[in-house]
Amino acid sequence: MTKADDPDPPADAVHPSGPSDPGRLSRRQALTALGAGALIAEQVLLSRNPARTSRATAWPVPAAPNTTPQPGGYAPDGTAGRAAAVPLQDVRLLDSPFLDNQRRNTTYLLFLDPERLLRAFRLNYGLPSAARPCGGWEKPTSEVRGHNTGHLMSGLALTYANTGDTAARERGRYLVNELAALQARATGAGFHPGYLSAFPEYYFDWLEQGKPVWSPYYMIHKYLAGLIDQYQLAGDDQALDVAIRLADWVDWRTGRLPYAQMQMTLNTEFGGLPEALANLYTITGADRYLATAQRFYHAQVLAPLADGLDMLPGLQANVTTPKIIACVRMWEETGSGTYRDIAQNFWDIVTGHHVYVIGGAGNYEHFQYPDVVAAQLSNFTCENCVSYNLLKLTRLLHFHQLTRVDMIDYYERTLFNQMMGEQDPTSPHGFNCYYTGLSAGAFKRQPLNYFPAGNPDVYSTDYDDFTCDTATGMETQAKFADTIYTKDADGIYVNLFIPSQVRAHGLVLKQTTGFPDEPATTLSVVSGTALLTLRVRVPHWLAAPPTVCLNGAVLDPAVLDPPVLGPAALGAPFPATKSWIALRRLWRPGDVLAVTLPMQLAFEPTPDKPAVQALTYGPVVLAGVYPADPGSLTPLLDPASVHRTAAAPMTFEALANRHPTRLIPVSRAAHEYYTVYWQTT
């Protein structure tokens, strides 16, 4: 394998999981590379006051549950999601870029040769394999080989649940069956019962001894999550058996360790393993999985968040965020307010002080000082895995607060601007890039810090990348339908404006829209009759009151919940009070609700340098695009020159550095240089 294909980062890169051999950067070296600010934050984190230190040296809550699990629904949706989530099989994407992305992703999931992805597993259990080895992070010597197999199981299960594609179901069942057979060989291969992985168990000996190793529990999380998805979304009972045996191994392995040693192991990335364990507790009712999940409470990171303190600078964003998702699930299953506070405080801190205009977080994969954006622009911002996890967190919290518009506003901003644009629209296999860069002259491509000689015009490859963003992309592009709608006992919430059809409360409702190119959406009852409240989100970015028409008749603004009357302030988003259009009636076939969504151009200043601004149109972030590298200096944009030149596809033009520049939604920038942030004065 050539050096370009080696997943190990070069000496000046920061690995998401920390060093795995003496040649990689230490955590302190990585922080130093990110600047003095991150290093200071790390020192502060390690020198907490005595009160905080005492709080960080014991479990935050008893390991035993204080609530009774209620199996049902989809466990990763959490307890609130049992009532609020609309199952994937009840939502169908209609023609749109979202459906196009999903189709390309499905093609890739079914293209991948399962034998090549199982090769490292077979060899690990002493079996031969004639399959060609994979490259990138799945190469034979990679310490994280095997993680894409877990994501593939999830992607296939999500695809089957949403589309009914039987080929996706059968491919997933084959993977589960083969993994089950390998797990059954664990003791014969010299491993402890239940162990399942593509690498030897002694990696965990290294971990427990404090020796460098990449992130072995991260892989266990991906397998468990994939198995749970195969069981719950694809109906494979064998997957649950494999998951139980693997989780029992985790229980045994971690139950041997004293608190201090376990905390030491948690300094190495473990993904969302406690989330998967909490989900398994929900499914099985076995308390031991909740007790095992409790051991993964990483006090050094989580204790400050419980008190609402922002100690995030210097922490790796995608190492940290899955821990918070797990806190939501642990709150739901234990009733502990500590877990709840951690999750809500983290969401408030990150979305309020650590995200870029597209919703993503992190520069060179790490959180920076709060409210620093202009000083942290590079082509290594907004790792797509981080936003994948931030949207998972937002979704879980949303289920507890359905009427909070700001959560869905954030979800929409990130989904439409980053996640839609992480996939290469010219690739039949829908390759996903690693970062969504936001420097002047950014370019979507393979991550240079892992593939320095990679093709600059390629987002990823079939078998030679397999980064964590390749892996999460398999899921992101398979589940666009999961948050368009939610529900409660009273009715249906229309959260996102995406062409789709939903079945809920006895109705089949069709949403037709050209959003965001067309600032409107139409909801029509296809079949069914039901007395319920239909709510449509009134987003914060509206430029004027929405016009609401029911069966052709314009309705009074009082249908807004709460009512919003009067014109918007000049140049300010409408409404100042966030609300929903709420209509309660007996809905019948043929009913049509049409809603306009007035949008306007707006400039969003960076908090650390207000003269550096991003340009938005409604929720859409606009990017200037260039056929050649425009250079690294932030260009000067004339705000008065910005004007729309085409409605669909949405296109604008402006003078940047006194030259005409075309602006399009940043998600649609592909194989061209683009700029999101501008100097405006």
C-alpha cells in the first residue's frame, strides 16, 4: 500500500482518537499545535478546584436503574422517542436531492463486498480469507479495522426500514450470520467468551495498562449499534443474540477494573458505547447493561458540563459528542438529573458558542475557544462525523421538547448546509468527504491530514479510505426521513420542509415543496380521516409572516401557536416569538394546507470579528464559487451588490474583491473552490 493510502496521520496532524504509537502526537502536543488557548483550557480542566475534583471521582448516580424499561419502538430514539418519533417505515422520501443522495448511498451499501469487509474478522479468528484486503482505516495493520462493518450493518438496516429494499435486509443478515459464527469461535481463538472484533483482544490489555492504542471500545460500540439496528430495524433475531454476548463481554471486561483504572481507559476514545448499552438495557430489561454503561461515565469531561461550565476547548469534538448522546439515554433510563444537565448544557454551549454558520463544530477536529470563528477558519473545519452526532443529540432532546423551534432550526441549518453537501453528487456511490472546510477557497476532498497525496478531486474511494466519515455517511444518507415529522397524542409536527409522505394517526399526508429554492410547502391529505392538530414549524429566519391557506382560503394569523401578529421589524427575522402554525380539525382526503415561507438575505457576523460575515438566505448558507483557487485571504464582499439571478437552482451574484462572483448554497458546492465567510468592511 502506498503512503497516500496509509490512514496514519502525518506528524503535523491531530488524530481524532489520540496517539496509538510513539510516532503519533501526544494529546498535549496536539493541543499545543492548536494554539496556546487550547493548552490553557486543558490545564484548567486538569486543575479543577477541590469541590469539582471530589465530584469527578465517583459515579454520578447509582448504577442500578430507578425506572423500568419499556421495550418497544426503536431503542436509539430513547424513551421520549417511543411516543414522538415517526418510524422510518412510515415516512417515504419523494423526488428531491435528499432522495438522490439516499439512492447513491444505497448503491454503495450494496456494492461493497461483504467478504472484503469480513476479511480482517476471519483472520482474527484463525480462518483463511481469499478476499482482497481493504485500504485506508480498514487496512490489515490499522488498529481501527472493522469499524465500517458496524456502520454498514446500521446503514443497511436504516435503508431497509425506510425503503423496504430486501437486498439491503439480506446483505445485513449475511453479515450478522457470519459475525455470529466468528463470535462462537472466540474461546477457540484464544479470546474470552463473547468477544467480537477484527483485531485481537490484547488491544484491551494495552488499554488497561495505559499503553497507546487507537480506540478499541469505539469499535465495540459500532458493532453493538449495528447489531441493535439489524435486530430492531431489519428484524434479525440473531443480531440480538450476538449483541447480548458482546455486551456481556464488555460487562466482564470492565467489571474487573477499579474506578481509577476505568477512568484512565476512558481517556481513549470509546464512541457512544454507553448509549448502545443503555439501548440494550431497554430492549432486554437486563440491569447489568445499565450498570456497565455507568462505568463509561468519563468524569473529567462530563463533570464540568453537569455544572454548566464550558471546558470544551482542546477536546476532540467527535470523541466528546457521543458521550453526551449516551448521557441523554442514561438520563432517560436512570432518571438522573446529572445526566440530563450534562446533555442540555452541552447542547446549549455548543450550539450557542462553538458552531460555525453551517452548524458544524471544531477546527482540526477539536473544540476551540467559545465564540471564536473568524480566527478558526481552515479547510479542516466541521468534521462531518461531529455534525452526524450533533444531529443525533438534537433529535433526542427534541423528543422531550417538541415545541422548541430553536432545536429544529439548528437541525435544519446543519442538515441542509452540511450533511446534504458532504456527499459527492457526481459519484454513483455517493462518496462522503471528511471535512466541510470554511476557509477562503475551501475545497471538499479527501482529508489531507490522513491522505496527503490523495486525489484532490475525490471525496473518498470505494475501498481505500474507510475513515469514520465514510462510515457515518453510510447512515446519514440512509436516514434523512427520520426527523421530517414527529408526533404526539394530539397530532403531527411538520419539522422540515422536504418532499415526503408520512403515515401517522390514521392519515397519509403528502408534503410537496421545492424548498429551499421555492419558499413554500404544501401538505395534502392523501387518505384517511382523523381529528388532530397539524403543526407546521414557523422558523426564526422568516422575513415576514407566513401566509397560510387551507383549501384555497387564506387563514387568520391567529392560527399561529402562540399567535404572532403584526409586521416584522425592518431587517429582523420574523417572528420574534418562535411559534407553530397549528390547525386542529377533522382532516379528510383532499384537504390541502399551503404555507409560504418568506426568506431574505441576511449577514451573520462572526462573534470574534464582526466585520467577517457569512451570507444566508433563509436557512441556506451561500458560498461564492470559483473555477480556480482564489487564495487564502478572506475576500472583500460588497453587501449592496448581492442580488439573486435565478430562483431554481438558487443562484446569486455579488462583487467580491470588485469582481463578479457567483453564489450558491454551500451544500451544492462540489469540485470547485468556495468561500463562505467574507470581509464586509
